Amino acid sequence: MSRKTRVALPNIPVHISKIGINQDNVFHDIEDYETFYNFMKSTSQKLEIKIYAYVILKDSFEFIVSSSVEENISKFMQILGRQYVLHYNKKYNRTGTIWEGRYKSSLVEKETFLSKVISYIDYISIKNNLVNSVCSSLKEIYDVKLNLNEIEFIHNSLNSNSITGSSKFIQTIKNTTGICFFEKKRGRPKNKQIKGDKMYKKIELLSKEKHSNLKIKPLENLLFAKENPSFPVLISESENVAATLPIVFSAEENPSLFAITSLGSENLAMNSEGKWLSSYVPAVYRKYPFAYANIKDNPEQKAVVIDIEAQNLSETDGEALFDEQSNQTELLKNTIQFLTSYEQEAMRTKSLAKIILDSGILEDRELSIGEGETKQVLVKGFKVVSVEKLNALDDATLASWVRNGVISFINIHLKSLNNLQNLMNLLYQRNN
């Protein structure tokens, strides 16, 4: 698979981050921070690099820079990385790189997003108590004016090596460089058996003008999800889900975690009345009929949407979403808070899944019955951890994964695969 083209243009800011290998700490004491800062300062002056903001964490660093000479940013990163590796290896008596692959970078629209990305880096400094230290360019705490949607957009743009900017800016960059930043993904279509959301029937942007009289009742059943062969799983709920269902990885470049609930027919995790068969109801179903959705032509923003055809919505019965002054009720405020928490946890989950994928320990699987001409594939298009490949990882990676909780999740995942037989048993019972 080809790597994304990294773009740098004269005097256009670039948001950059680089992380330690396996997310291990690469800065251990004040000497390390000061050494890196001095390398950064001297190299930027030599190459005429402007640094707008920076933050140095224990396991990574992040900054936004620009240069009048486009190739100087790449040189800056190469020299800075090599200088610090030499210092680190000599000090800690080791060899080899300390960095995790290529650095992440995102061109930033100066007029609209530069101040927001600076605030984003300041936000990281404040969150990690690094203000007024060599670890941060921020010298005084202030109230960062960024909402969750902006934080998520900046974060995702950086981690996908795409552009932090408006559609107009993206088109300008495309015209300048000839590179298309939003092209269709190559390869086979995604397997719908392992991923697909048929819950939402008719989505509308939630509006106090249009939905002022809307009320909601508690869900009586989960029949809205009866056609879902799987559902997304969050790290925080993985242990609860794994008690009854198999958790697998989707077969994508940036995988997600899914629980399998169907073997090619109905949803086996609920009965015919729509009652969930285990005591724990997954978060993705608890947020229904609400969701967050990207606003068209405004990818940096998200808005609350609602399935207007949900059976528990009414204008006569239930709790109101808006009060008589068209303000959000406590119910709606709590719902939005739940959606926000869900989105944050989903980002954390995808990050962990990507770490596991990049390690090379995942292998393709399918679930089938019969052999030869009688073979019938029930579920395909998913990946699981190979125990053999996991055990072959080096000690440093395994130790890091133990500290970071990756091994704990892998154990949950592997144990959950025993539930595939439970699904087979349920299917057999229903068919008979």
C-alpha cells in the first residue's frame, strides 16, 4: 500500500507530531526536555523555520511550523529526529531508533485555522500541566476557545495526514500541487456482513425550531437494530460485551472493533420481541435515536441528529427535549454529553486498534460450516489476533503493551472468540 504524499508549501503552516516507538516514553527527565528544546531551537534558526507553538510530552512532541523554503521542514524533522536519537542512545546505552515510523503532518489554512491549531497545542499543554516550562511554548494559562468538534477535526486531520482547512482551501492546494486529498479508497468494497448500520431510517438535524414539541419515551425494545449483523464496540465496554459475544477487528486500513451478532441471518443477540439477551446493552444502542454527524461542507463541525421515525418519539407522550423557552432540557443536555463521551471513546478505541494492526499480529478470518462443495461462509471480512504472532513480538513491545493496557484488551478479545460457538448454538436452537 503506497504511503500518503506529504506536502509542504512555502509560508503555509504545517501541524506536525511524532511519537515514540510503541508509544514508549522518549523524554524521561528535565535534561531530555532541555536537550530536545535546544536542538529544536538551533535547527529551526539554522533552517529559518518559524515555530508558532509547541509541546513536548513524555512519549511524543507536537508543533506547528512554517518556512519560506518548502523542503526545509522535511530537513528540520530529519535533523531534529537524528540529533535527539544520538543523545538518547548515548545517555541510555542503547541502539536503534526511538521513533514510531514517519511523522504526522497536516497543512493548515492560515487565515481560518492557524489560531485554532495553536489553541489546540496550548490545550494539550494545559491539560498536561506543562504551562511555563521548557516543554511548552505556552507561558500563561488562558481559557482555550475550542469546542469538541474543532478538537476532533484538528486531531483527525493530523493523524490522517490530511488538510486542516476549509473546502475552498483544500481545492486551492489541490490546484497548486495536483494532488487530490479526498479520493475514493482503493481495494474491494467493505464487507457488509461485518460492518453496516441499518438502525437509522430517517435522519434530521435536531433543531429547536423544528422539534420544539418533540418528546421521547424510554426504549421498550431494540427492534430497530434487528437487521444489524454486528455493532461497534468501545474499549471501555469491551469486557462487558465480551462476556457473551465475540469481538473482532474490521478488515480496514483504520480498523474498528465490532461484536458479531449474526451468522448470516437474524440478530442472535436479541429475541423476537427485541429484548437484548444479556444484561449489558451496548453504548451504540443506548444513544439511539440520537447521533453525531458531520455537517456537509463543514467537516470540522458536528451536529446532533435524530432518527425522526424512531418508535419512542412523540409530540404527546414522554419527556420534552426543549422547554417552553426553546432551551435544552436536562434530558437533552445529558444526551449530548453522552454523545460527546461516546465520540471521545470511539477515537481512543480506533487508536488502540490501529496500534495492534500496525504491529502485524492480525490475521484474516471467516466463519463457515461444511467443507468442499458443501462449504457455506457465514461471516467474513474480519480479523483476529494471531497468538503465534503475538508471542513472537519483541520484549520491549510486549512490556510497553502491558503498561498501556493493550495486552489486557487482547486477552479480552481472544477470550471473547469462544463466544462464536455460543452464536452457533443459538442459531441451531432457533432453526430447530
